[in-house]
Amino acid sequence: MAWVHLDGPGGARLEQDVDSVLHEDWNPVCVAPCDTWVPTSLDFRVSGGGLFPSQDFSLHPDPQQHANVSVSGGSIPLLVIGIVATAGGALTTTTGLGFFLQGSMAGATWGSVNSPSDQNTGRILMGSGAAAVVVGLVLILTNRHSHVSGDVAPTLSNQLHSMLEPPTFSNFREAAPSIMHDVAGGPPWLPAPPALSLPVLRGAF
């Protein structure tokens, strides 16, 4: 057992996985901000409160059996606002560009003088539209997923999923042996032995 503290938006729930096979039965434990005793043998996630459910995680309390869990991002309302702001900003920018071109080309098209008012309107619309697009993209990028941090670690299933991801070019490049180093007097084409390391139990994902 561990005494866990959950910190996050109001309504966010700490849930424990009581179905370790299908992962379809999640039992609410407490609503943030909250403190409670939980069994460390189970897997957990954070959900509710307008958040996307986080990835499953396990708890790794300190020697006093205390664990802190924090959740951020992953707000569904903010993601929707970001999408609307990005689409509306793009439309406003396009409209502003039309006004600006109309004011700039009035003399050449209709034989009249340029329209400063249309040009100013176009500049205002393009500026406000671009600002809305930037704000919208920030909201989208920061709220696509819920991020959990603290005394947590990804569950075994999440670790296996990461291990089974298709290798990238950078993976091959990092794994390739270097011919510039001689290992303990051996042939220069031998790769260096892997460094020993201890797992870091406090993380974020």
C-alpha cells in the first residue's frame, strides 16, 4: 500500500485497473486534489474532469510509502477551442488578405485611387487571424494527450508497445558500431559494451 497524492484539474479522477487482462474495468479512487491509500500492485490512470484518459502507469512510492501524481494537459475543451481558433484564424487571415489586395488593386482595376481603409481593414484582419492561428496551434499541441508525472512509471504493456515500435533511422545510427574506437585492445570494429544503468522511477510521460 502507498499513500498517494493526486494533483490536477478539478474533476480529474485517479482510477485503478481491476481488470489486469482486458483493461476495461477502471475503478475511481479519488478526485483531484486528493490523498488516499492505494495498493501498489495495481495499474492506474487519470481520467475525467474534461481530460483525455492518461496512459496506464504504476506507482513507485518513496521509502515512506508516499507517492505524488500530477496530471497536466489533455483538456478536451481547450483542444476544441484550439481547433476552432485555428480554423477561424485561417479564415480571418484569408479574408483580410482579400481586403488588402482589393484596397491595393482598386486603382488598377477600376481606375480609381487605392483604398486605404480597405488596406487597413485587411491588415487588422490578417494580424488578428494570424494571432488566432498561433494560439490555436499552441492549445492543440499542449492538449492532445494528458501528461502524468511524479512517482510513476509506464506499465509493462506500455513499455512493450514502445519496444515494438518500428525502428527509425536514428535508432540504427545509434546502434551502429563505430570504427573510431578501440574497445579494450580488441579489433576496432567491435561495438562498445553497453553501459550499466539503474531505472529511474520518477518520470513523466
